[in-house]
Amino acid sequence: QLQASGGGLVQAGGSLRLSCATSARTLYVMGWFRQAPGKEREFIAAISGSADRTMYQDSVKGRFTISRDNAKNMVYLQMISLKPEDTAVYYCAAGPLLTARKAYYNHWGQGTLVTVSS
């Protein structure tokens, strides 16, 4: 089970940190996705089980950082320099493969809404 939190309203240029709590004992790959109104869910970032590898969507590189604390069963998405186009519902997900393809993520949490005002 996955539980995402940390969303909210922030002005452009601001920061937010999203958290995802997982009860899984297996060190799955963890990913963050987002879905804006009227758009498909898109990949944002992923991190390997041991946290030695990460991958990002090009549009968030340098602004978003994914991390995890396996001792606490938590995954985080630190977001800085937020833009209005980052507005979306953000989801955390778990799967066996470090990939941007959402089909490979078979466990999903509920979303948390991030709204960036201009």
C-alpha cells in the first residue's frame, strides 16, 4: 500500500516536498508520476530499491529530486522552482523495474494535488 502526501498550493518559483509511505518490505523501484487535467499520466522520476540509480523526465531535471529512506519506508520528491505547468495530481508507484513506462508499475497510491499559481 502506498500513501502520498505533501501536496498543496504554492506560488511559481516555490518549493514542495512530496512524501510517499509504503508498507512494502521488498525494495521495489519507486516512481513518481503526475496527471494534469485533461492529460495522460506522465512519468516524473524513479529510484532503484537501493537508491543507487535514479531517472527523471527531462522537464524536471535539475528541479526535482527523488530520494528514499528505506529504514522509514518512505520515498520523497523534492520540488523546487515550481512552474504553473507543474500543476497536477502526483502519484507514487512501485514496480520491479527502473523505467519511465507506467505499465511496469503495479502498485499505485492515491494522488496528492499540487497547484502552482502564477
